[in-house]
Amino acid sequence: MKMIRQSRIVLFVLGVVAGIGQTALATDWPCYRGPSHNGITQETDWSSSWGDAGPKLLWKKSVGIGFSTTAAADGRVYTMGNSGKATNIDTVYCFDAQTGQDLWKHSYSCPLQPKYYAGGTLSTPTVDAGKVYTLSKMGDFFCLDAKTGNVLWQKQLDKELGFELPTWHFSSSALIVDDKVVLNVGAAGLALNKNTGDLVWQNGKGKCGYSTPMPFTIDGKPGLALFGEVTLVAVSPADGRTLWQYPWKTQYEVNAPDPIVIGNRVFISTGYKRGCTLLEINGGDVKKIWENKTLAMQINCPILWDGHVYGFDEDVFKCLKLQDGSQQWQDKSLGKGSLVMSADGRMILMGDGGELVVAKADPQKFDVLARAQVLPKALCWTSPVLADGRIYVRNSPGDFVCLDVSGGK
């Protein structure tokens, strides 16, 4: 199908046609899932020829308990972590990307909240126009100066604006759309002025899901797709009004992975054996194309490449054909892992025990190019990030490392 063959191009331009305000270099990764919001970097000039020794370790840090991934922009990297039950402090860190030098940090009180998992930070910093936007699980939202870490403005979303906390608390990362910063908070999102923090729009005070807003354009009209507690919702980025919605109830109301939008179709997958579906959007109408339980992604997001979806069915890595949802292959070596991809079709995966794997996206087989143990053997659910020839990975206790994959460039 022509639409599916062109999926890489469609996903790459989503940020442009949706009016995204990000002004990132090709090698930057300024927000969760990257500047194209699809987990695919345009950076291809990197090496996966490590040999038995694995990639070179440039530097390492301890950043506290959590599952925040990395933002990288303008030679700096940002992440978040929590100090633990004894002190209950969240910290936003800024490091020099090349040397790991501590440039600044911003700390504030926030409980660890280890409810059936390690607890700690969930969302990822977003960098835009010299500012860093961060959200705590309890609703502390900060706009920080990217160079100094100084607070430019802040909001306490559940207390000041009355938004209800979901069971595992807020996990949305910030999405920049023109002069707005959008969050999956409330029944169907809210938008603040990115320069002042003033409320622009909100769509309900109820419990949100755990995904980050995904920008798209269907039939020339921009939208944002996000999960509510039991519903996939699309809203207008201009005023937050609902464009369409589709019921999607998951056990424990855990709808965490971001949707994938391809033309006028939307792929979603969630865990606890809920499975996945492909939907077709026509105006305000939503039609189910197919649905099955083959890929039930509990935590991390799937990636679409050349008409195939790659992702973790709980603790089994799988490849599905987008057209009909049929499974092509599976691999059980990584556990409940995570992935990103580069635009040459190489997947960068993290196993849940700290193993880094590079594999070719191939619908015929799991084609491993390189693998190495790069983190201590502790729980690792956080997706890796590739930016400017460096891969950043971390585990839940807070071991955070920067690996050189530049190939000597």
C-alpha cells in the first residue's frame, strides 16, 4: 500500500505540518521521542561496530530514582530523578554533553511514590527556544532557563488548576505547539502559554492517561492525539476542542504508549493483554480496521518503519505488519525493553537488564548487529537516546551513562 510505504516521510514531517515550535538541529533530541515525535532520529552517521568491548564510555552520573529519559540540545543534556524516600526530592539535571560536567540542577520536594514499581520521575524534559519545561508526577510544572536553570515561571497543576491525579500520577512530557506548551493533564489535555504559563485552554478536569500528546494532520487539519483514562482522544491544538474519540479501556486504566498516526489512520497499543488496533479517521468518525492482542505495550512506545510496527509485547519484542496486524517474528532476549531508531533502519534497543542492542529493522527476522552490557543489572525501562554521535541510557536506580558511537567523526 502506497500510504504505508511512505510512512517514514509522513512521520518525519508531522512536526512541521502541525505547527510545532521546536527549532532543533538534526542531531538534537530536544524532547520525548525526538523532534519528529515518533522515536526516529534523522542521525545516521553513527557506528554500531563496537567489537566485544562495547561502545566507549564517555562519562557516567547518578541522577536518582526514576524513568525519565534524556533531552539533548545545543551541546547540553537534561534528565530527572528522585532522591528516594528519606528526602523525597526531585532534581532536574543539566550536563555538558561531551564531558558530563555538571552545569546546573534544579530541585524541589516530590514524593517517590513507589506503587508496585520503583517510583521516581516519569516525564522527560522538553527544550525549546532557550527554555526547559518539566513536569513532576504530582503536577509541579516548571519553565527553566536552559543555560542557568533559573525558574522563569511555574505552576502546581493539581492544586492551582484542580486537575485530578491518575493512579500512577502525571507522566506526560511537554509538547510545544506554536506559542503553547501542551500536556496530557486532565480528561483531554491542557495548554499553557509557553512564555508566561497562563492557561490557554483545558478539556476537562478528569483523570488523564500516561501518554504524551502526539501531533498530527489529517485532511489538512492539525490535531493532537492523546490517551485519557479510558479513551483515545484527538483535540484541536488551537482551542482544545474534541475532534474525535475512541473508547479504549485497559486494566488499571493504564494507557501509556503514544499513538502512531499514518495518513488518516491511527495505530495504538497498550498493555495488560489489551493489545492493539488500527483505526481509520474520517472527519469525526472513527472506524476500526483490525484489532488483536498480539502487541500489548505496557510502558514504552512502538515504532513504525516501512509498513511494520516494532515494539514490546510486555516482555517479548515483536514485529507486526501494520496492514493486518499479523506477527512476523518475536524475540525473548530483552525482557520488557525499549527502543528508538535511526533513519537508516537501525534500531537501538535497551533490555530491561541494562543490555544495549543494535538491530536492523527487518520484517523477516530479528537481525542483531551489536550488543553489549552497558549498565549495571538493575531494572531498565527507559528508552535510549541518540544525539550527536552519543547514546544516553539510564536505569531506574539512576545510573546514567553517555556512550560514544561517533565512529571517530
